[in-house]
Amino acid sequence: MNQHQNLGKYLIGIWIILLTACASEEELIEPKESFTRLYETQEFTDQYEPLSIVQTSDSGYLTLSRTEQWKTHLFKTDEEGITEWVQVMEEPFVHPLPQLFPQDSGFWMFSMNELSQSLEVFAINALSGNTENVQTVSSVKYPLAIHRTADNQWIVLGYNRDTQSSTLHLFTQNFVEVWNQSFEIQEDVEEYVINHIAGIGSPLPFFIGTNGNNVYFNGFYNYSFSLVFANLSDGAFFGTMHGYRDESTISALYPLGSQQYALAQNNFGNGAVLPNATIQERTIGFGGDLPTIAYNEIDENARVLIKEINHLGQEIILYGTHTKRRQLVFYAYSKESGELISINYLGQTNPYRMGDFMQTEDGGLAVVSETYLAGKFSRLAFFKLSQKEFATWF
Amino acid sequence: MSCLLFVIRNVSPFDFYYIYLINHVCGINNAIFSGKSETMPKLYLLLFILIGISIEGNAQKSKRRPTGFTSSQWYVGITSGISKLQPKVLDHHTEIDGWASEDLESKAYAPNDQPMGYQLGLVTHFSPIRFLQISINPSYARQRWGYRTQYSWENAEEPVYAFEMEYQHQYTLHYLQLPLTAKYVFLPRRWKPFVQVGIQYQRTMDATKTLISSGTDHTSGTAIALAQETQSIKATPLFNKHQLAAKAGGGIYYHFTGCMVGIEANYYYGLGNIVDDQQRYAATRDFQGLGNVLDDLRLVGQEVSFQLVFPMKYLTKSFSPVVL
């Protein structure tokens, strides 16, 4: 009998060991670290084009989008992506430029005055939802892109329909103009510019930035949509990388150092990337000559963003865009070697369009995009990946 | 449970018989089971009668009470059964944040939408004494459950031009289960009714999700039914790998000479959330449709199973099994 009682005890023992084996301790992901949100409005005709996402002082998120083609749409969420406030700016303030710039008490946002076509400056208090039109910059007409320089000045790309030229303006921190320059366009491109501003058809990849003492902009110049380099001190023309009309263009650029750039290209509907390009700013070249790597999966005229991500001390150049299948796709390259580290997709089944992405305070990734609920209704989608999930990309 | 306590405390069946007699004759069962007896007198009466009969039967044989080798038995066999489980929501979660209304999405876990599952396994019973059985029943089990979500959009200018979608989310989970149960056997003879309680460890081996989407499009002014679509996708990471459940129920065995067959019915009560809260969003990012983010769920329901077991201890002289 003892033998059998021992057997019983043995069986119970095994069972208890199995139970205790399942109680393993792991680092837990909190709800704010990883989530998906779809912002449903129940409106039939809503249309959203997300432009920018930033993290606010309370660890929430502020998203800037275009809606109703060119209206400014802002919404703030808490750290778990739950909406706190939504705001659509009334006309005449339309055509928001696709960036939000942090300042002491919130963010700077820029848009256009529909009546005067001037640049309008807004200060946004993300916590209260208060937006204040702090300044009108009349010297810039049809604003197309803006960038804050390393010494907190503003460099702006505009369009002058009277002289048919792209205009470049440098402002001080308080929007006092330092210089401006015109870059003449030989073709009539007004329709392209107006359509871009009004949100008709695909947006064009206007952008502006600086690399050392060079300022570069992507816009109309001469006969095509080109990448133009100028002197940051006075706006004097340096050189250009011509595109072919608006059909073969640089679609994104990120400066890596002197004459070094990571870039993306749109070639007649097919995407291409070049993670480590050497470009002589003071020469005239043709974008088609760049030794880009074709990524035909990138959607025609897709918004491409190039950002630098720091992952545990490793510098990574992360491209974000969407594919022809309407998946969000991210190409991670080593900044140092220019080698491809990984390709990652988000959203395999529902359709998505890239809006913006950012590395969050907790080392994760926040992505805002446009999706179609039930395949029909344009809505904003927000993906948040925890640091642990994001780390699997590198 | 009280029956088990008697066994554990080594109260002899005869003592129990006297308690039965005292209860039966004097009607003072409150003295022993105060507090519970008022609500459960019928149950206890039934219990006592069953035990009384069984003890009476055995009392006749008490002179040749088995000892040593013949005092215990061990059975090995197979089990198979079906289950019907109902998800109970512990906490709501959704990926949809409504700008227009507060509660846009609600998941409906209708009992009619919960299909049958089944389990198949091996079983071993160990009877250290004639009234007690300890059983381990390693099984493969398939549990199925699901929910529906519905959405509708209306054109503010023309409300009749609406669009409706319904998603049916069905989950099938495959487990390896290891239940440990203790049975109290009332009649250790040919017919052996028993009650049991147990705890079950289960390991999630695989999970799949099937999404059936259907809808009606009124956007043209007339209702057009959309073709029903079905998609299946792997959902294993969505669920906790290690889960626990409690079981309680009863059944009956019939002892043939060389084998024993049984049927039992149990109430199944999931101990805790089956959804992995670490993967709730990450594992559903690639799912089609809406309403994919799972609530925290506990499964409760019923199981019925059959078993065929064989005694393992035989008397070498007659080659007949030890019958307790």
C-alpha cells in the first residue's frame, strides 16, 4: 500500500512542479507602451491626410492632419492614444505645413491664409487645446515648406505667382526677415502648386532643410521639380539635382554630414532609396544618375520620411513609407555603413498610408497613418510599438 | 467537499455511519454542519443515504477487509468528451476610439455563437482506499468560442445612404491539459457514483482566428448585401501560454470484471484571464476587420466526458482484478 501512496504523492508532485514552472517573471509591457487606435467619426465623407505626430509634455501625442482637402486638423491623445481633444481650424487658415516644432509652452504650427496666401504662424498649447495665431508673415506667399535651422532661425520655401519663381526666405526666431531669394521657373507650374495646396491629387514632395552652411529645398526650379542647393548665409544659388518634370523627383532627403545624404526617389511611379549618397552641392546634376536601389513596392507618389533613430547607441536611418499594397513599410539602414538592417511592415491586411512616425520617449515607435475602415471610410490610425517590439527591427 | 474532508481527517466510515444515524434518527444534523445545513439539507440527506447504503454493504464484508496488495487499485485508460464554454468579460478593450460617440463598439458574446469543443486523453486513477480516487487525465483539448461586432455608418446628409458591417470573430484554441481531480466514490461496487473536484493546468499549443465579415451597402439608395468573406489567421501569441481552470462535478462508473466505464459532467471555471495582455495589440496589428483587440476573458462552461479504464492490479492466483 505504501508503494501506491508514494506513487500518488509522486503524481501530485509532478503536477505541482508543472504549475510552478509556469510562474515565470518577465518585464511587463504597460498599456501605454503598445497599442493600436483607430479614430472613428461615423461620418461618411471624412478624409484625413496625417502630416505630423509629436509627443507632448504629458507623454501624450499631438497629431496634425489635413482634412476636407486643405483644412487644418489637430487632435491630442493621452499616453494610451485615447483622444483628449479634436479641433478643425476654420478658414481662412488652410494648408498646414507638415511639421510641428516644439517650443517652450507647446508647439509652432504653420499654415496659409486662404485670402492673402501669406504664411500664418500658430502657437499651440497641446494640453489645453488652445491655438493662437501669433503672426502673419506677408512676405511669404504660397508657403510650401519650413525648417528650423540649428540656430533657431526659420527657413521657408514659398512660391511667387507674379514672378513664377520658387522663393527662399530666412527669418530670425521672431520672424524678422534676414534675406530672401527667388529661383525662376521656366515652365508654368501654377496649376501643380495650387493643386498641391488645395489638396487636389497627389501632394508633391516639397521640403526644405539645411546641411552645414548649405540650404537645400525640393521644389520647382528651371524646368522641373528639382533639389536645389543654396548658401544659408545669403540664399545664393549653389547647384541643383534636376528631376524630370514632376515625374522623377527626390521624395525625401536627410543630411548625414558634409556632402552626404540619405535620400529617396520617386521614378515614374516606382520608389527607390539611396541610404548613403554623396552629392556635390555646387554642381548641376540629374537625379536619374543617382545609383539608387529600386524599391518598386513603394507606392506611386507615396510620402517618404527619413529619420535618424538611436537604438541603444546604434545610429539608424529609418525610412518610413507605404507600399502599393497599402502597408506601412520601414527600411532600417545603419548610418555608419549604409547597410540595410531590416525591412518591417505594419498593417498587413487593412489599407494604410504613411503620415508620420517618431521615436517616443520610452524608446518605442509611434506611427500615425491614414486607413480605411471597412475598406471605405478614411480614418486616422495610430500604432504604438513598445521599445521591446521596436528593438526586434534592429 | 465535506466527504473528502472526512477521508483526509481519517475519520473511519463507521464513524460517519454513526453520524448518519444520529442525523437520521434524532434530526440534529445542525450540530455537526451548522450554518450550511439550512440551505443544503436535501443534498446532505442524499449524501448520507448513499454513504449509509454503501457502508452497510461493506460492513457485511468487514471481516475480510482487504489489506496490503488488495487494499488499493490503479486504473489506466482513455477519456473523450465535449465542452461548451462561454467567455465572461473581465475587462473591456478595443482599438477603436470614437470621436462621435462614447461607446461605439460592443462585443456580443451570445451563447448561441459558442460552438462545442472536445477533448481526448489518457487517464489514470489511483485509489489508495476504496472511497477515494485521485486522477490525472493528460488530454488534448480544442476549445471554441467567439463574439460579434457590428458597425454602421450614416451619411449625415442622406441618412438612408447607410453602410453596415458585421464581423463574426471565432477563435479555436488547442490545448494540452493536465487535470488533477479527487473523487469521492459513494458505492465502491459495480455501480460507483462519485463526486469530484479538481484543478487543471493547460498549455496553449495553437490558436486560430476565423473572421467572417458580412455587410449591407445602402450607399446607392438600395440595400446591396455584400458577399460574405471568411479569413483565417494564426492567433497563438494572443493567449496566455499557461492557464489554470477549476472543475467540479460528478458521474458514475460501471465496473465490469476486466474494465470500468464511466461518464461524468463537470462545471468548468477558468481561473483568470486567458488573453495575454502583453500581446493584445501587437498580435492583432495584422488582423483584418474591426474589433480585433480582445477583452480580458475568463471561460466558464460545462464538460461531459466518457471513459474506459482498466484495472492494473490483478491477483495472480485467479487472474482477477483487485476489486475494492
